[in-house]
Amino acid sequence: MKLFRPRGRNDARQLMRSPLGQAIALYQAGRYAEAEAEARAVARSRPRDDMYAPLALSIAALATGAQGRHAEALAAYDAVLPVFGRIFGAEHPQTLKLRSDRAQALTALARHAECEAECAAVARAATRGTGPEMPLIAAAARNGLIFALNAQGRHPEAEALACEALAAHRVPDRFSLVLRLGLARSLNGQARHEEALAEAERADELRRSLPEEQRRPETGAVELAVATALLGLHRPTEARLQAAAAHDACLASFGPDHRRTIEARDLLDRIDGA
């Protein structure tokens, strides 16, 4: 999206000069509580029908979810979604991005079937749309769909979709990273741990090439994929090191209630109980 993915130097300047510039900068720096507070302050300061007010609330919802308060984030998305539809239109890139972000909150709350349906609908709408943002929105929605399929144990479907999405999205960016991690998760789910480990290592190589603001939202995700594969390969000592690193990083970045922090803690418990 234009707000978070400026395409050039002029776009970047315009972004940081907007009323949302400070909130976005705080979010990208991983200062989620401050980003939430700043975004809410912007929303309160804007006129009712000013487009920056709902956009600020969407940033606040993102920051709330990044702190592990997933139910609050979903409630915030639900409240602002009708406003987006009224101001921007049902299939505007901003509205579709909001729906994709909302779907991530659904799956963080284990409402995986709902996430699946919403991500599939957003991906279809983005594929029909035009403009430079639409392929990114489609990639984000497909990533959410892959996660939801994996969470429901439908790993072969997730694998097929991840491979298809990676073939369609060849840019070495954050979306390629999350799609590779989704593929690794699907392979681990099918007990194809050697392949999963190789895919996770490719994801790690890609992660290291990305700027920090693109790496930060996936904190701990590569280590989790590697740890799961190593545990499946009966290498528990190495697996525990990776799972502990994932847990510590997620705890520091997102807090104890974030879904990835909980997943890392659960994996550590599995390793220690084996």
C-alpha cells in the first residue's frame, strides 16, 4: 500500500509529511505502543469525514495486534471497516488492505475458517483490480490464506498455493519471505522436514537481505520454522536453541500474548516434554 510501501523518493517524502507520518515511522521501528498512541491521537484530531481519521485508526489496529491484543485489534477493524467502505469504496486498495489485515487478526484468534474465506475473497478482488498496490494486496491475502489452510491441517493445499503464489510474486521482498515461511510450514505439516528445513534456510537468506523495517514484522518466524524442522529430524538440542531464540525475540518485540510468542512457547514445551 502507498501508506506503508512508498514507491519512490517523492512518495516517501509525502508519506512522512502526512499526518500519519509519525505513527507509521513508530510502527516501522517496532515501537508499537507509541505507534498506537500516536495513531489514536491523529484520529481524534481529524474531522469526522477526513480520510486520515479512519486510516489512523487502521494503523492503531495494526499496532494493537502487534502487541498481542488480537481481540482488541479485531474489534478496531470491525469498527472502522464500514467507514473505509463509505469513504474509499468496497474494492479500493485501502479497503482491501484493511480486510487483509483484519483477516490476520481472525487467524491470530484461531478463527481460521473465517480467515480463509476472507483472504480468498480479498485475493479475488485484488486480482480483478488495477494499480500498483493490487499485486501486493493479493500476495498478502494469499499469505493469510496459506496460514489458515496450514492451521486447519490442510497442508497439501497450503503447499500448492504457496508454490503458486511464489511463482507469481518473484520480487525478493517481505511477501516472498512470508510465502516461503508458509511453504516451510506446509512441508513441516506433511513431515517433509528436510524440505522444510531447506525452505526455511532459503527464507533466512532472503530475510538477511531485507531492510530492518521489512524484517521486523517476521521476528522469530524463521527460527520457528527451522526449530520445527529440526525437531522433526530428531535434532532436539538444535531445535531448542532455535525455538528459544524465537521465543525471546518475539517476547521482546511483541510481548507474551502475541500468537507467535505463544507458538514459540508451545514448541519449547513440546521439545522439553519429549
